[in-house]
Amino acid sequence: MSTVNRQWLFRDFVEPDELPGPNNFEMVEGERPEITAGQILVRVILLGTSPAQRMYISAEREFHIVVEKGEVMQGRAIGEVIESQHADYEVGDVIQAGMSWQDYVVLSPDETDEHGKHVVEIEKFENPTRPLTTTLGLFGQLGCSAWVSMIEIAQVKAGDSVLISAAAGGVGSIACQLARVQGAKRVVGIAGGPDKTQWLLDKGLCDAAIDYKNENLAEAIPREFPDDIDVFLDNVGGETLDLALKHIAVGGRLAICGSISTEYQRPRPPGPTHYYNLIYRRARMEGFFVFDYLERWPEFIAQMQTWYQEGKLQLTDHVFDGLEHAPEALGSLFSGGNTGGCVIRVSPDPVSLPALD
């Protein structure tokens, strides 16, 4: 096992009109860290990505983690305990926690802040399986976000017509599948470019797909929904949200997961003009933070594992192989360079883990 510890340090703020990438970071190398009493040393296996991480390294940081210049970039990760001086953790344990962009991380499970809250919340997997990418994707944060949007908030039911923006992304690609499981009669995905829309069709995630880069959304949405939209999952905001509001059905439900197309614009663009349909169509629009449902994640994941075993769900991970690709992977969330859940593989899964059936 290597004794070199590579780290991606945050170097320069990402500007509102800039895509995050290598220019915002600097890779340095040092020795693998050592631990003291009460600590564990973790080999990072996988790093998750999220549009929220852009805000970590923006000058304007609302509602998000703050990474200071010169610090190691932060993110949710999966890792294996390789040394332990803590009674609750053994060598070989596979865990999930907020970690950082490096090969090895030292965690102090008992450390608390001034309010008595744990600085790092650690989840230890009881029966992990390979590939561990599922713990960040279908059976992790992305899958739980899709569950909350489709089942808890939008309450998709048999016969619904469903529209999903950023359908070729991590949350969107799982939400398409959950809509089908719930009995939706028609699922339409919006994605950018012919490759992504074809991917949605080839994977069987959607009945139809709209290419927002090459089609007129104002024409395409009513074409695909002549009887209006029962459920809309919004991952992008802006014009797409406004048009969904324009064509929302009576009793329609809109789940707001993200606003990646407008969140980083400065000055902020005006809000939707068709919001009055929330009144006229007796519709409901609700946003959420998936971590508000953290205590229920095991419930969501158990059911999705059952559906996966029954062949109702499939994996849609997009893996960037190597820590050196971490900035590129983060940037792909904003450039459209990924399909499915975007994961960075830092090191191999433990070979001792059983394979997912």
C-alpha cells in the first residue's frame, strides 16, 4: 500500500461565469498521515460529486460548507479503515462520511463542536458489496434524493405523466426509474445533446426525451404533454421550471431538487412568470434537502435494493477513474460531461467484499 498521500487543495474561487476545474485547485503530495488515540485512518475509495460543491469554492457561499483557500477540497466519500485506535472501528470496516479529496483521511469519530454535535457523521456499512459505487448512487445520496422527490414529495401514482429535467444526471436517471416503479404512464426526460437523449432511450429510462440544446422547449413540452404534466422534477430551474409551471396539470406536483442553470448567475435572473398556475391548477411546488430525511435513508435504500433484485432498477453510474480527475469530474456536472451518477474512483474496492447479485 502506498505511503504517498495526494491532496487536491482549493486554490482560487470559481467565478459565476466559470466552470469549476483544475484551475481552481492544486495537487500536492505528502506522506500518509499517522493517527493517535481515538482516531481512524481511512483509505479513500470513492468520492461523490454534487453541484453544491461548486458553492464550497465560490466567494458567495450560501447554505453550504466553506472550504478556505489552501485547504483540502471536501466531499462525501466511501473508504476503508486501514488503521484504528478507536474501539468502535476495526481494520477492514467500510464507511461513508464527509471526507476530502485525498488518498488517505484521518477521522476522529468522537470529536464534537461547541454545540456538542459530531464534527463528522460516520456511517459504517454492515454488509457492503461490490461495486461500492452503489453506496453513493442508487443506494446512496443520489438514490435517496430521487426517492424523496418522486415518492415523498411528488407522490407519483399510477397513470401520471412525468417530466424530469437533467434526466441524464445522477438524481434524474434514478428518478425516471422510480417514476416507472410507481406506475407512471409516461416518463419524459430533458437532457442536453443527442447522445444524452439517446442514452435515456437506449437505457429504457424514458418513453421520450427532449434535447434542450437542439429543440425549442416551449414547443417540445406541450408536444410531449398534450394533457399537461402531472409531476415535474426540477433539477435546473430557469426557463425549464417556468414552462413546466405553464403546462402543469390540475392537481400537479413539482419537486424542486436543484437550480443548476440559474443558481450561479449574477445578477440572479427573474423568477418564473407562470407561478400563478399553482393557484389556477391547484398545484403544489416543494423544495427539499435530502439530508433532512437522513434517518429514513435505510428505509428508502432497503426498498430500492429489493426493487433492484427484482430487476426494476438499474445502475447508472459514470465513474471517473483516478483522483487526478476529481476537478474534471466536478466540472462535468456543469458542462454536461457525464451521464448518470458522477463518481470518482480513488482506489479499488476491497477484493474481500462479495459482488452485488
